[in-house]
Amino acid sequence: MVDKPLKETLSREYILQISLALIDRDGITSFTMRKLGRELHVSPMAVYRYFPNQGNLFDGLVEFIWNKSLALNELKLTANLNWQKILIELMSHFRRTLLQHPNVLPLMSTHPLVTARQFQLVGSFLTFLVEKGMKIQPTTIFLVKSLAVYTLGFVWAEAIEPENGGVIDTANLQNSKQKLPILKEFMDSLQSEQFDEEHQFLLGISAIINGWDARPFV
């Protein structure tokens, strides 16, 4: 049973909340506007007054997730943070949001920013970063894109279980490490669980941000 919000008056926000709850429960491949209408106890035509088609609703869901991810009041920010650390916290919160809703990963990975609300949201956050010392340069958009793609890919690997294979053969792995000492050295920190998932994520995201200014121009 979907946990519905307390307010049951039909609205754009409420429809998106119920849509997300349905996808969380049943997955995105089984989502239909008709099923959404049943969950809302309304005709699908009532939903179409807010979203002309399912594609438009999916764009709204992407906007909804980004809105949750970019909510400044939910980020762990202090006054002395520079823009690099703010970006690290932003991507960490993006990861946490995606882990709460892993079934939306296909949408988040394939739907670019297209709505006016999305652009306004990004503009507001960029203004905040500039106030913290970031300079908008020709490659800044590629930095942000790299961070988003890295975070999405990390959560895909973290949250989605493999199907039809993908299970590690422990005996084969141990045998390979004995024959190839460099493989043992390479994998020991992972096998010993020295670094948890969050630590691994932060290592990668920090390397991207802090190494961006040292990148070679092609």
C-alpha cells in the first residue's frame, strides 16, 4: 500500500508524490497513467489536466528529485564552506536521495533538464555557488555534468542488484589473487571493507572536483 501524503487535494505536487511512491513500490516499467489514476481515485483524464502525457509527468518527476536534491535547507552546510565542499555535499545529498528512490534511476539517467522550473532551480543554486567563490567558465557545465553522471553511475552499482550472473566466485577470486599478487594488492582494501560505500563515493567525487583545475585542455 502506498503511503499517501496527508493532503489529498489533487495538485501537481500531490500527483508527483503519488507517482514516485508507485514507482518506488512497483518499478518504472509497470507505471501507467491509468494505474496512477486508480491510486489517486480519479479518472486518468483528471491527471492529464496537470500533465498532458506520461513523458511530461516523467519530466516532472525528474524535476521533483532534483528539487529534493538541491534543497539548501536539507544540505549539511556551514558558513565557512567553499564552493568545492558545497558541491561535494550536494552530490552526497543527491546520492542519498537516489538511494531512497532507486527505481527512478532510469529516468534520472536519461532525462536532461527541460522544464522552466528545473532551469530556475539550477540557476538559483549556481548563484549560491558563485557567492561562495565559484567562477562560471566555459567548462563549468562539464564539471557539473561529470559529477551528476558519476553519482548516477555510483548509485546504479550500489543499489541495483545484478540479474543473470554477476555473483563473485570467492574461490576463483582467491585463486586469482594468489597467482597475481598485484591483484591482491589492488583489491585488498575493497575486500577488507576498509572503506564503506559512502567513503568510496567521497573519494571519487573529491578527486573530480579538486582535480578539475589541473585537467589538461584538449
